[in-house]
Amino acid sequence: MVLDMVIDTNDENIARSMEEKKEDLIKQKRDKGFYTSQDIALVRATPYFPKNGIVYAIDNVPFVCKLNDEFREVAENHILKLNEKLEKLTDYDKRMKLINDINKKAEEYIPWSTQYRSSIHYCLNGVVSSHMQGSFDDSPVIIIEPFSVHENDSNILAVRGEDTYFANKLQLSDKTIILVEESSLDEIVKQNINPHITIIPYRGNRDIALQWVLIGMMDIVPEIIGKDYIIESETSQMITDFIRRKNYPLEKHCYSKSYQEDDEKNLILWKMYAKNFYTYLFSQFGDIAPYQSLIDKLSDPAILSRAKKVEILEKIIQKIGIDNYANIVRCYNHSIDEQIRLETYPTNKEILNGASLNLSEYKKITR
């Protein structure tokens, strides 16, 4: 159900009203002196709208991403070389903005890879901050679910302010609220949407829109979420006390058994994706057979270091030209995008169980 309203975070009158209500809420919570599950919301920032009212771990859905690997290093190096403005800029802010623009431009030169994750992650009473391990600032969808609905779920793996995670999937309730950027709404309503889930479009600042929903619709005090913990506030300790009182597991995800198992699968998948792209790349030069040994070496991190792979990639680009290389990457990524769009692309679980990752056929690109 899409509400016939739009949260506009530029509305100064609503901003004042929300700030006043927030102060009242803080006082009420502190006067009570403790939190129950009713005072806590699960919050997830994501580029994807949940299908059929279920949030799946990404091992259960077709999932691709771009890694911080040799392909990214080569791409950023070439974009930097092409941009002479950077050398002349001395203003720090302008220089950093240009570097960010260059990094975004480099995305066009990076082939798809993937990430294996068998758990679904949420923050408590706030949205995750971007950090070295991931950027979430551009995610236009915010899923907000009362924690009370899931406080006794059997698939809870850990409860932490900055990272509460569940195994496999999470079935959303009829109390779920999903914030969607207004410009993305038309595309989303075309999807198979659970009529019991409330969808609210917003314009302006995503994080402020989230705060207004927590305050105005759920009587929950929003928190600022850091990389490793909730930033200390007047109410943050009550979340910590609630978690300890309920005796939830507290293990950080990076130390968990599921993380270690997922990482082992990541290594297999990254090798498979690298081999798939290198096969596609060398197929542009004609018969693939003479290159097979090199493809195997480039795909295996145990054989060639990242520095050596960067060196070989640079030589390939010098031979064919950066524009031709970019076109090969673009066509390769588009082939995968089309399979995902047509729902014919395998999930990571299926790939590890033997589903083919190769494109239907390798065709030489007409340049």
C-alpha cells in the first residue's frame, strides 16, 4: 500500500515539529528508564525492494557488484591519467570532489563480480553509516520493521546496535514501513508488492525522512549508527541494556562462523567471476585456446599477485586501447544485466552447486 503522501524533508515546519516531538520522546523514555522491544526498530538501507514481502540474504538472489580488485585499480589509474585537472587542483575540497567523480567514472571500467552473504543485516533505530567495507549513502530504499515482531525469531544470529543479523531471510510483517525515494516510486509500484506493507515516498534527505518516520509514526528515538557501535546519546545505553537483558548473541559479524563460511565461498566465486571475464576479454582477440593458460593464472590469486595482474591488464589495455577495453567491459556487464532483468541469471547458491556462469556465447564485439 502506497500512502497518499510524500515526506518532504525541506519542510521547515515539519522539521520543527519533529524536533520538538523528539525531545518529548527522549524525556518519556528516560523517565521510563528502560527499553522494551516496542522501543526498537530494525532499519535496513538497500538499493532493492523486497520481493513478495521477504528480505532475502544475497546468496538467495542473483547478485552482482564491483570489487576493490585489480580491475578497479587499473580503471582508477587510467581515469586519473586521463584527467589533467587533478594535478592542477590545490583546493582540498575541490580536489576530493574530483577524486570522488573519478572513482565513480572508473565504475564504468570494472566488470561485475559478486559477494556471497548468507545473512541479512539491520541497524537498530538508525541507518548504517558508510565505511571502508561498504557505502550505503546512495541506497534509495529504507526498510523499517518493529523489532518486537522478530525479537524471538529462531534465525537471529546476533543483536547489536550497528549490526543485527539474521540467517537466510526475514519475512516482513504488516507493520513494516518502507521509505522509497519519490523518483523511484513509479518503477517500484510496477513490482509485485505485498499490499500489507506500507510504502511512503520521500524527497530530500533520506536519513532525515527515516528519523521523521521513527519519531512521528513509531514513537521511537532515532540514533546515529557508527561503523562498530551506536554513537553515544541520551537513549543509546537503553538499547545496549535491553540487548544484554535479553541475553542475545553479541558476536560481531566479522568474527562469526557464518562470516568465515561465507568468505570461503567468496574466494571460490571471485575466482569464477574473474575467469569468466578474462575468458570474455580474450575471446575478443580470436581463438581462446592460446590464452587459456594465462586466463587460468590471472583468475587464481594463489598463482599471481594483484600487482602482477595489474601489470598484465595494463599491457592488454595498451595493446587494444582504453576505449576498446571500456566497451568490452560495458558489453560484458550488459549481458549479465540482461540475464538478471529476464530472471535467467543464477543465484550464488546455484552457481556453487554447478549452475553455469558463462555467457551463452562469446561474440566478438563490433567496435
